[in-house]
Amino acid sequence: MSIIKNILLISTEFPPGPGGIGNHAWNIARQLDKQFSIDVLTISDYVTNKECLEFDKKNRFYIHRFKRYGLPTQTYLMRIFKIINHLNQKDYSHCLVSGHFSLLMSIVIRLRKKNIKLIGILHGDELLQTNFIMKNLLQFSLKKLDVMIPVSRYTDSFLPEKYANYRKKFIISNGVNLE
């Protein structure tokens, strides 16, 4: 069993923006923050900087929001650079990736930090790739994970056949935050 030092959570959504993936990631971060040091790297394309700053002040953990640049290639390269930069700056023992872009980043994370425990939270749509290149990138990304957490049996059914009996896969259904 590995000792938890610091946790990095990379999510494709995060409040105050809309989306179930973001809400899920925020609730995970809030709960983990009660016992561990956690940093969040996220995309916040659907809300203003002011809304993000107001939301971030209410949380005890660090949140870095990726910027969007004029060219999509520049946006993705800068996001990758920021992820590598965070991995270099802090000794993370665990990394959770949630959502499509984040799951693909498991390749970069594993190249940079061989011993980090890499946990993929799978929501469904990221597993439904029809493009040949994206399908192969998905397969390669899944191989990098130490643990897979589909958020439902339905999501689990989208995993490629070879992961049907993956020994480190746990279905943890979405919960409800009564707040």
C-alpha cells in the first residue's frame, strides 16, 4: 500500500461551471481535502474569471484553471506544459484524472512520474471514441492507469472488452450531495 503524500486531481470540468463531471470532481476534492493535501487542475471554459475567483475563495484547496488561447493547438500544449510544471513542483503520490482530456493526460503523467498512483474516473463519453486515432489514444491511456473507477455499471459497459475483469477496477456510483 502506498502512502498518500499529495494528490493531484485533473478534471475537464469544475464548478462554478456546469456539468456533472465538474460537480463530481468538486465533491471528491472537498472530501479528500479533509485528510490530504490536494491540488486541482481544471478547465473552466463556460464561466467568467470573476465567477471562478469567487468560487475558488470558498475552497481550502488549490485550484488552477487552464486558460484558453486563440489556437486550439496552443491551448492544448499550454495545458500539457502546466500539468508537467505542477508534477515537477510537488511530490504527488496520487493523481486522479476525470474526463476525456484528463484521461488522455495519463500518458504524459506516466512519462513524467513513473511511480505516481494513477486513478482514472470514467464517466462514459470519453470511452465512446469512433475516430481511429482517438480510440487508440484511449486504449493507450487506459493502460497507464493503476486503478479504474467507472461511475456506474452503464459506464463500465463501455470499457473495451479486455478491461471487463480488470483486477483494479471499482464501480463507484455517483452520489448525491444534499447541500
